[in-house]
Amino acid sequence: MAVKLITQKPTVLILSLLLLMSVPVPQVAHAQSSFSNRNKQENERLTELLKEGRKLVDAGNYPEAIAIYQQAAELDSKNARIFSGIGYLQARQGNFSAAVNSYQQAIALDPKNADFHYALGYSLASMNRNEEAILAYQGATRLNPRHVNAYLGLGVVFARLDRYSDAANAYRRVTAIEPRNARAFELMGAMLIQQDRPREAIDPLKQAIRLSPRSGSAYVTLGAAWLSIGNLAEGLAAFQQAARLEPRNAAIYLQMGKIWQAKGRTEDALRAYQRAASLQPSLAEAQLAQGDIYIQKKDYLGAIISYRQYVSLQPNDPDGYYKLGDALKQRDRKREAIDAFKQARQLYERQGKSDRAKEVEKLIREID
């Protein structure tokens, strides 16, 4: 059973660009004590907890900050901003399911806060719970008809669902409110590429660059548009400008890699992924993409190294372990391959993917 390589079709590619640019991360809502129905000692303790939590947030120590805010929530269970703060910290760590729960608690306590609805939509969209995200974003725009970030979020989610007319309307609402919003023009351009209309994408992307001339992601998307119409020189120039503007932005190189891979330029894609991984070793997607290319090149040792790094970053992804097992098998490292396949099988079973688990079990028996 051979590993199925990830292929980058144009639509999938541009969806990844949309996810990269996405919408602004919700801002933290620093909590303040309400000082009601508590004795002096409890109020003092709550104040101390909130101060300590804020210091931990500022220091980037999110796990400990969450623990502190959870203690604060026990003392002040009606304080929506505490739950919102917990949601923000969970989202920053990629724990979007936990973030959704926290933001829902915040909204239950303060249903008229548009920013809470926006943050809920952001977290839901990050989990691809798109229909729910739309409802949350729409809740934000009902409460605040000028909530630009909520309209951007709506546009991204509508585009994911191929609801291009709705997405375009959302972006137009943004430019009506903020005519110089570069992100809206950038997302319009990405959406047009997604619709296989790259020539039409060039003008809004150039507008995005005029409004935000130091946006590396806008140049990457413009490069994708030029490549889509066969203009390699302009595409390369746009990529080079993106790299000059943001030389240490791993996400830029990740997207370059996806674009080169979609165009069949494997070596260029591999170099871009390697650069992304060197800049940000924790970027799991770059590690996985490198491994897939190494498999394609029959460089199984390189694949093993990349896949090991990937599973260390994404230990609950059975596909990563499966790919690692396949690479080890190709190097005749049977015992290690079996261990990786067993881990993949266990995770498939845990996720209810019984057919995949049976396939892996059969493979283990063939090796053993």
C-alpha cells in the first residue's frame, strides 16, 4: 500500500493562501474584577489573580495564564471578560475547541459584545466549522455593522464554501467602511484565483500592494496570479519581493513551496519548504511537505527525518505515522516501520477510521 502524496491542485492551493492571510486574530480582553457579592479577602485574591494572569500573558506564558484565569473564574463566575481572556489564550495555542467553549461562556454572560461573537467565529472557522462560523460572524455584524474583521472572516469562510458572490459582498462591505483596507483587496484577489480568474485578480492585488507596500503575503498571492497565466518572470519577481520584505516569515516560504509544487517545480518547492522549516522548525506543514517530496524523489532517509519531525509536532495525526512507517519500510528498517504503523493504527482506531486501521494492520502482518 503506497503512500498517497499530497497534490496541490489550484483550488486547494488558493484555499491555503486564504487560510494563511485569513483574518486578524481576536484581541485579548483583559479582565477586571466586578467586586460584587464577595468579601474583602476574595476581592483582593481576585485582583491578585488578574494581575498575575496579565503578567503571564504579556510574558507569553499562556498555559500558566489560563490556569490563573480559571482560578479567577471560580471567584468571579459572572465575568464574561475572564472567559473571553481564556478563549483568547486557548486560540493562540491552537486549542480552538477549548476556545469555542470559553467564548460561548463569555457570550452567554454578555450576549451583546460583538467582539466575543467575532472571536467565536474565528475559532470555529479555524476548525473548519464553517456554517457555525458564519452565524457567529453574522452575530458580530448585527451588533456592530462596521465590524470590519467580521466581514473579512465572512468573506474567507464563504470563499471556502465556494459561495463567491457572498464572499465578494462581504469584501465590498469592508471597502465601503474602510476604502484603504489592503487585506480586503488581497483576499478578493486570492478568491479570483481560486475561481480560476487570475487575470482579474491582478488589479485588486496590485491595489492591495499600493495600500500596504510591505505586505509579503500580497506579493506571494500576486506571484501566484502571474504564474497562473504563465508569466514566470513576473511571478518570480513577486516572490523575490515577498522574500525581501519578510525574509524571516516562514509562512511566506511555505506558500511559495505550495505554489511551486502546484506548478510541478519540485526542486524549487523543496528549497522553499526547507527555508520555511529552518526559519520555524515547529511549522509542521513544512516538515510534512518536505517529507512528501523526499518520498517522491525516493530519498527515504530525508523523508524519515522530516516525518519524524512532523509526528513530534503533530503526535495525533495517524497519516504522519503512516508515512513515517512507509519511509522506514523502504529503508528496510522493519522493526521501526512496524512501530510507526502500530501507532498509526491505534490513532486511526481512536478516530473511528476502522477501514484505515484494518489496512495498516494488514501491512504490519505483511512486514512482520
